[in-house]
Amino acid sequence: MSHPENAVDQRHQQLIEAAPIPVLWLLGKTASGKTSMIRCLTGATEAEIGSGFRPQTKYSRVYHFPDETAPIVHFLDTRGLGEAGYDPASDLARFDIDAHLIIVSVRAMDQAVDQVLRPLRQLRRSSSHRPVLLVLTCLHDGYPGKPHPEPDPFDVRELDKLPATVPEGLRRSIEAQLKRFDELVDRTVAIDLTPPGEGFSPPEFGGQRLKEAILEMLPAAYRQSLIQMDELNQSLSRALYHKVAPVILAHSFLAASAAAVPLPWADIPLVLGVQSRMAWKIARLNNQKPDSQTIASVTAAMGGRIAARMAVREALKFIPWVGSAVNAAATFALTYATGWAWNWYFMEVNKGHIPTAAELRAVYREQLRRGESFWKATLP
């Protein structure tokens, strides 16, 4: 007699196999931007994508988003084409049947693309009906040290008719790529997905047209799954909120309890320790592993206000009872604001944006007001 849980697991697996879950097959050379595209499409961090990939064959991996138990999209990634010692023939034969859309990633200025063209011709011959999207990446290679041209000249269907605002070298390279991949792909888009630290604005230049092209090229049933991806991202954010909120509230009340002790200055190390411990817990919930430099720089953006307010509140402890009560309220609000400011920081980093000190201070001020209101609302 089979165990009921085994039957449930079996039925769950059958549903996943029968569901219209799109398989996006990413082909391209190493460093052509495949992982950046997954990050753009899903909102997942580089770390989450890296840890989420599972071996499929000796040279290929699959990434289930948001996870393997309830995926809405599969990303299939083969080893970088052209790498020494890698013959893609077996992978091409195995995954040719599974993929619903092939996304070919090529750096716009890369002229050595024979390693990509050869397997693509093979796939086109075996499955001419399956759509192929060519994504020209790293546009900034064509205008190093300069911002993206405005208005966006690449947001067109015909990339062989780019305006004069596109540097001539990049324009010629794109035209050459279009000729090379002619009859091998069904559509071409040009994008530039860069880490925020590189200074390009926006960092996901052309990300929306990438999403629109994928939706357009997928069959209707599979398209619906991707349409739901934005809503899923919002749901995941709400789930994270419910994980983080108890941590922040618990540490805020703990810090307030320490601050209520009527002994001036004695509780400051304890309160700071509580806030530090809270920050590290929030980091783990956001799948972040900040280094000491990050901790110091983010803390500095809030530290001046924290130190000044704590000094004032500590001075009030010399007024018995009243001073201690005020100090507890202030410390709760400070810790509350610190926690939510940290959480906002980590969430922005996961999106690919490194917040500035001014942005962090603005979030901190807003959360400080909320913390003060929350404390008042809990009073009997």
C-alpha cells in the first residue's frame, strides 16, 4: 500500500509535467549576458540564480523559477559555445525537443560568432517551426565611457535602420550581425543589462523590449505563464515582508526594553548590539552576505541621527521615570527604522540598484515616523 504523501508527490509532479510551463533555451558564448537576462526577466539576484541552477547534463544546467516545486518557467543554459573541450552536439540533440523558444545571446560588437552560428544552423534545420530570438547585448561596448543614447534608438523593429545618434561603429556591427543571422532567427532585439556600479542609466536598458519580444514569440498557453511573472515577483516580495516584519518588531521591542533601564549610557552597547544582530538576520532573509565595509557605509548613512537621538534620550534618563519611558519609545522607533531601512537596502541590491546615502536617509526618516506611530499605537 503506497503512502498518501507519495501519491500527493506523484500527482504534483504529473501536474508540473502537464502544465504549460515555457522552457527558454539560452545559447551563447561565455559572458554574452545570459545570466543578466534571467535576472532581468525574473527579478532574481545573481546569487539566487547561481545557487538555483541544477545540473542537467555534464555541460548544461536548468534554472526553475521561482523554484523546482512550483515553477512557472524553466531556463535551460548550456555551457558557453566555443569553450575549449566542449562539444555541444549531445546537448543540442537532447534539448532540441524540450525548448519552446531559443534565445541566442551575442555581444553586439563581437565579430567572432562562428561558434554560435554552426549549432544554430543545426537547430534551425531540425526544428524550423520553433521561434528563435537573437538578443544583441552589451551595447555600451560600442560607446565606451558614454551614456546610452537618448531617446532610445534601439526600440524599433528594424535594427538595420538605426538613426545617426547610434555611433557608426556600433551601427555597422549591428548590421553585420543581422546579415550573419539572417534566416536563422525570427526577431532581433538590442539591449544592455549592466550592474548598477557601472554607472549606466537605466541599468536594464532595453529590458522591457526583451520581455515583450519573448511574450510575442511564445505560443499563447506558455505566454500566459510569463505574463504572471510580475505578479509572482510581487507575491514573493509580500512573502519576504511577512518573514522580515517579525524579526524587526522583535528586535525593536528588545532594544526598547534595554533602553527602559533607568541607568544613563549603560544600555547603548546593548542596543547597538541588538540592531547589528537584526541587520545580519535581515541580510540572510534577503539572501545577502554583506561585508564589513557595506555594513559600515550603510550604517554611516543612518548613524549620525541614531547617535544624536540616543544622546538626547540618554540625557533624559536623569529625569526619573519620564526619561526612561521616552528613551524606550525613541529606541524602539530608531531600531524599527533601522530594520526597515536595511531591508529596503537589501531589496534594492537584489534588484540590481545600489542605493545612495541620500536615498537611504529618506527611507530611514519615513520609517522613523512609522516607528514612532507604531509605538504610540501599542500603548495602553
